[in-house]
Amino acid sequence: MGRLDGQVALITGGEGSVGRATARAMVREGCRVVLAGIAPDGLAACRAEFGDDVAAVLRTDVTDAASVRAAVRATIARFGRLDIVFSNAGVAGVIAPVAEYPDDEFDRVLAVHVRGSFLTCKYSLPTLPDGGRIIINSSVVGLTSDPGISAYATAKHALVGLMRTLAKEVASRAIRVNTIHPGPIDNDFQHAIEVAATGAPADRAAQVFDEMIPLRRHATPDEIAAAVLFLAGPDSAFMTGATLVVDGGMSA
Ligand SMILES: NC(=O)c1ccc[n+]([C@@H]2O[C@H](COP(=O)([O-])OP(=O)(O)OC[C@H]3O[C@@H](n4cnc5c(N)ncnc54)[C@H](O)[C@@H]3O)[C@@H](O)[C@H]2O)c1
């Protein structure tokens, strides 16, 4: 028996590092998954990795309402139900002080994270059964911040507001809504941020970040997936409106 037997999850940014690790973890627990994203190579890799019986792979832009509505409709058409939503699509934006931060880049980062999560929640909710779960991927910088990341940190903080509001709106249907707050993960997304932030080569930049993390290392994508699985499954049955920090102590 898997902890998610017979259930169906929609994962935005599903073709990315954390999205795909989470899909694998959910499939191992008996869940079928819909991987919704925009990167052609990643979507193709997902099609090659996951069988049609357990997964559907969709081109979906979370900033576009029609695209998100279509993804929810396709999930129901393919698997007949939707129990779990993992709002995970993300972009880092550039690193620059507020006074120099490009306006259009600020808008783009907020559109993917904030508008994207809003639309994903909004259009999933009518199809979620009582007892459904929504997990929103924020970040350690949804609770703290650092210089240069105004767009990303603002967006990740905003997701906490969305989560808290929604958790109270849908609690009467026993739908649980929580955020996760990963620290630096050992993947391309984070390594690009580290190189941009430090100006050092990737290995040295990663060391600089390791020194800021009390556990002295990055998370693996699988460790983040395990936290999502916890919030998606029965072991977190009394958790809603919570911010689950998975950051090796970085925000302590
Ligand atoms: N990597 C880290 O260290 C870290 C830490 C904390 C939080 N996060 C968050 O985790 C989430 C997943 O990131 P990741 O580390 O797996 O990086 P990733 O780049 O591998 O995954 C992000 C995915 O989102 C997709 N995406 C971007 N814009 C989209 C859009 N408009 N519509 C649909 N999909 C879109 C990308 O194609 C990509 O596949 C992001 O929200 C990120 O902010 C990452």
C-alpha cells in the first residue's frame, strides 16, 4: 500500500529538478501525476521517464489563465480526479540592488510565482475534493532575505500570504494548504544564482553557500520531495496554514 494510492497530483514546473523528484516520490506512493511546465527538453525527458499509465506531461504556462485552466481540465480528462496540487514553477530573476533592478524582470518574476500560484490554486480548487491538499513551493527567502533578490524574495514572501488566506478559506472543506521553504538545493537553478551572486566559479560559489548553512551542505532534490510528500500525505493530517522550513538551519 502506498501513502497516495489512487490519488492524482498536478505539479507545476513538473519538468524541473524539484518537480521531477517530487513526481518520482509520489509515483512510488501510488499516485498518478501530471507534470505541467514550459521547458521543451524537460517535458520531453519526463515523457521518456514516466509511463503513460502513471503520468501525463503538459505544456503549461502558469502565468496564463487559459493554459492553467486547460491543464486542470486535461488532468480530469486523463485521470478522472485531482487530489493534490504542488505549485512549484519558478524563475530566479536577475541579481541587482533595488535601485537598479529592471522593472520588466521584477514583473516577470512576480508573474511566475505569485500570479502563477494564484491561478494554479484558483482553477484547481473547484475540482479538488474535500480533503484535497495544496502545497506551494516558497523558499527560505520567503521568510528571510538577502541583498539583490528583491523580486524573488518579494514573490516568495507573497506566497505565504496566498497560502495563509487560502488555508482559512478552504478549511471548512478539509482542504489543507501549506508552503515549503527549501534552502539551497544542489541543482542548476541554485548554482546559477550562486554564480551570479558571488561572481565565483560554480564550485567555489557552492562552497560559499555551504558555509552559510548550519548543516554545511545543500539539500538534494529528493530531500525537498520528501517534505512535499509529507504535506501531501496522511502524516500531516492536522497541518494547514503552515510554513515548513527545509533549509539545513539557514533561517534559524
Ligand atoms: N533550487 C533551489 O535551491 C530552490 C530553493 C528554494 C526554492 N526553490 C523553488 O523550487 C521551485 C522549483 O525550482 P527547481 O530548483 O526545481 O528549479 P528548476 O528550474 O529545475 O524548476 C523550475 C521549473 O519551473 C518551470 N517554469 C518556469 N516558468 C514557468 C511558467 N511560466 N510556467 C510553467 N512552468 C514554468 C521551469 O521550466 C522549470 O522546469 C521554484 O519555485 C524555486 O523557486 C528552489
